[in-house]
Amino acid sequence: MLDVPRLRLLRAVVATGSVRAAADALGYTPSAVSQQLAALQRETGLRLLDRAGRGIEPTAAGRTLASESEPLFEALSRLDGLVGDLRAGRVGSLSIGYFASAGAAWLPPVVAALHAQFPELRLDLRMTEVKLPDSYEPDVDIFVERPEWTPPPGADVRHLVDDPYLAVVRTDDPLAGRGEVALAELAARRWIDNDLNDGACRRVLLRACAEAGFSPEFAVETHDYRTAIPFVATGIGLTVVPELGIRDLPPGVTTVRVVAPTPVRRIHVAVRKSAAQHPAALRAVDLLQEAVLSQS
């Protein structure tokens, strides 16, 4: 395989017409250029330069090799530019994992800002609520801390917010006029489930119920807050939802703070070690923190 730096020297000599001018242009000594060109001749088995008086003159083979190498150096120049763009996060891809309520509340402005700042960057957004042993690991992951959670190895983890749970009840419910309700008071009520069976948010809630001395009786099974909340208006039961998951309440329902204990889900963002220096990943974390502050 031809030595690319030596080809670059040959092209410079052909373009400038002299070894000294090529050496000055590229920051070499004339003797170093001569040595490299001699090595290139041995490497190719071609006579690339002839002496002409006190100087040298490219042979036909030397001129042809210099000319035909032009596409190579154009490609290398494009690659240099690509490396700079990748280093600056302007191209490539960034994957972001999220859970539903965080995605609805925070990701639209974050994604809009990332598109504006990194227009050539491809964003890959995926729901990552259920963690399986071989599950996909995004570059940036917004997640709820599970009980007995330990930080993922090699990741930069930042706490975003603590999100308390609220009871969603009908407006004619006796609880509706109260500022707060002890979690134990909900033990005898019928509940509307609102999460995946092994979801982190559900486990946080069930753990709080266990601390209060009961396991809730679920009358309806749903797997998201937007579906569960309208069921409350039917009178079939109540649901307990993280505050971030309560967007626009339908008519006829309201919320009450839950205390003693207050279930709280701790929300973090993790950046994989491989993406720790990616400008778009760092910017995504900053934007998430800004989004959290703007809604607090």
C-alpha cells in the first residue's frame, strides 16, 4: 500500500516545481523531502523525478501519479471535515431513551433545540421503561430509580427531579375537598392500575403502600396514566399518579396530595461512557435540566 504522506510530498513537489518550495510549504527540511521521495520511488518501483540542472523535474510517471492521487486527497479532506463535524456533534446519531410521562413533558422542546443546534444529527428516541437483561442501552437515558437501584457502571448519572404521587379522585369524592390524604386511608378503596406490572413507577408506588401496611385492590388494569385517569370519572375507583404524569385532567376529577408516606419517584438521566464527550449528549442533559426547572 502506498504511503500517503509521501504521496502528499510528491504532489507538493509537482505543484511547486521544487523540493525546497515543497519543503517550505509543508514544514519539512529539503533533505527530509528528498529522502521520502526516494523511499516512494523504491516503494512504487517507478522513477518519479529526474534531475534537471541544479533542480529536479517530475517524470511522466511522477506527474501521472500526482494527478491520479487527487481524488484520494479530496476524500481525505472530506474525512477530516467529517471528523471535525463528529467531534462537534454536527453529524452522526444520538439515541435517547425515555419513559412516557418524561417524554411527553420534556422531550419535545429538547428535541427541537437539538435539531436547531445539530441539524445533521440523527436522533433515535426509544421507550426504555422496561429494562431486560439484554435490552437496548441508549446514549442518553431518562429513567426512574427502582428500589435497590445502583448506578449503571461507566455512566454519568445526574438527578433531575423528585416526582411525588397524587391521588386522582372524582370531584364529588369526600377526599376531593381535602388538601392531603394519608396513603393508609386509601387501603379500603378500589384502585385503577396505571403502569406496567414490573414498571419502575409501579414498584415505587407498591413499596410505599407496603410501608403503609396494605396492598391496593385494583379494579381496572391499564398501563398508562392517560388511560387510567378517565376511568376515575366513571366512579369505578381512584388512581395514584406521579405529578409529572398528570397533564390535562378531564372534567369531573381532581387531585389530592398523598402523605405518610408520600410515594416519590426519583428521576435521573444517565449518559453512557461512550457518549460522555459527545457535544449533543452534553447539550441534551443541559436542555433536560432546563426543562425540569421551567416546569418546577
